[in-house]
Amino acid sequence: MISPIQTLSIALCTYNGEAYLPAQWDSLLKQERLPDEVIICDDGSTDKTRVMLRQLAKEAPFRVVVVENEVQLGYNKNFEKALSLCTGDLVFICDQDDYWLPEKLRVMEEYMDANPGVQITFCNAYEADEHLNTQQELFWTRVRLDDLQKERWKLGLSMEVLLDGNRMMGCATVIRQAFIAQLIPFPIDIPGYIYDGWISLVGAAHSAIQLIDKPLQLYRTHDNQQVGVRPEPVGPYISLRDRFTRDRSVKLEPILKTQQQLLKIKNHLIKRVPDQLEGMKQVELKLAHYTMRSTLPENRFQRIWPVLRDLQRGLYHRYANTAADWYSPYLAALGDLME
């Protein structure tokens, strides 16, 4: 049974959203469980968004606060501001251009109520085009949150899953009010991670983030998105011969990039999260592996022990691309030994 005193806030950020905002707002009005408040932070819209927001606020059957930023903050800091102003027990993040299915707030509230130890949870979504037409494609497929990753998540490896790349959309997320202080201010210098990726990492560090394996909204994709998921460009094909004739700095570049990203994540997390937590241990383990790989000596004989040690410990397999061939961990180890 849901607590009768539990309140729901929605943190909605807008920027030049007049073309998409009406549909999203309509979906909020049609929720089976209406929110108790909606906090809107507009980040300097120059179209009719602000006029529209004032009118929507007047007609809403729930409390609406519209904040018009005097200085443009950008989406990271705008969401930070919106979250900080919410007063509900549960805070839902909302983009201006999606569409929430009627059961979303109810289902996610029921999940959080039934799982008091969970601080953050997120749902799946149907991908849709600019006109909200959907072909039933799921967002999690796009970000490779497949059955194998979900099984790793259940085994307590949510941090490892998220260190492979962000899987959580902010607009599909609910956070307990009491946990927001752990999240803000958002760092803005972690390569590959914006505000929602950071939120997920803090949740994973605490082993307090879970997922609802159900699509509860439409995720609209269009050319004017401030934030969106785009297919990653395919890198050049590297033959076996190339691997052993190319310059070593070329081989080390992606490994060093990952190592530096992991170091940045660790340095931000340790300011807020006890280092003895399981999630932090997972960060340390992967960082140590990539530090080893990125600092191997020129002398190939001196590489043998550290490479074979991590191969024997299963770390090359643990951090291999799950979509790659079965032999990719061995190829990576061989490359570290010989290239």
C-alpha cells in the first residue's frame, strides 16, 4: 500500500519547446496518479515557451512553479536547479519533448514504496519519431541494456554496467528527495557523462539504483534535441597486421582515454561516497586494470607478468565488449604483450 503522505514532484526543464511541450504536458495531465507539484526551469527560451508555461500553470490541477532563468545555465545546471527546488518525497525528471504513458507515475511510485532501500530507479521507453509515432523499438536496446547486462545488474554489478556507458535517461528517472543532496552539484567534466549519467553513477556507488523493466513513456527523437542518444560512429577496421605495425601511441589512445575517464569518475565520487562501498570497489578495480594497460613498459618481457595476472584474474574478460567475439579478451591481452 502506498503511503498517503508521499508526495510527488516533477522537475521539468524547458528551452524553446513550444512545438513539443503541449504533448508532454497533456501526458502529465492524463497521469493515473497526478503529481503534487511541477517545478519548471526555463533556460532562456526565445520562442513562445514562456508564455505557454504561464498559461499552463494557471490551468493546472496541481501546484506549478515556473522559474525563468535570467542567465542561461545549460541543460546540466538547469536540471540541477530544478531538482534543488522540488519539495516532493519522490522527484521525477522530465524533458519537454517526450510523452509519458498514463501509468508511469503510479507504477514508479508503487515500486519505490515497495523498495524503501532504493534511492533511484528508471524505466524503459519506446522510441518515437518527431511526431510521436513509435515502431515499438525500446530505448534500452539502443544503449545495450540487454538481458546479459540486466543479469549483471541483478548480481550487484550495476556500477560495472554503467561504467561501460550510461544506460539511464534522466527523463525516465525518479529520485528520493533525501538523496538529491548526494547528487548536486553536478560535475560537468566527465567525458561521456552528463547529468543523468552522473546521477546513475552515484546511485550505483551506493548500490541504491534499480531499474523497472517496462516501457512507461515515449522517447521522442528529433533534430532540435539538446540532449539525445545518437549512434556512435563506427571506428576504422583494424586488421591483425595493423595491430602489430601501427604506432604504439595509436594503440594506447583509447585505453588511456578510458583510464582518464575512470580516474575522473573516481575523483568526483570519493568526495561524496565512502570508498569502502561495493560500487566504489568496482570503480577502483576497473581503474587499476586500465591504468596497468595504459602504463605498460616498452620492454615486452616486463609486460608479461601484469598482463597474464589480469588475464588469469578474468579482468580482460570482465571488461570486454559483450558484443565482441569470444576471443576479444585474448586479442586485447596479446596486443598488450606485443604491440
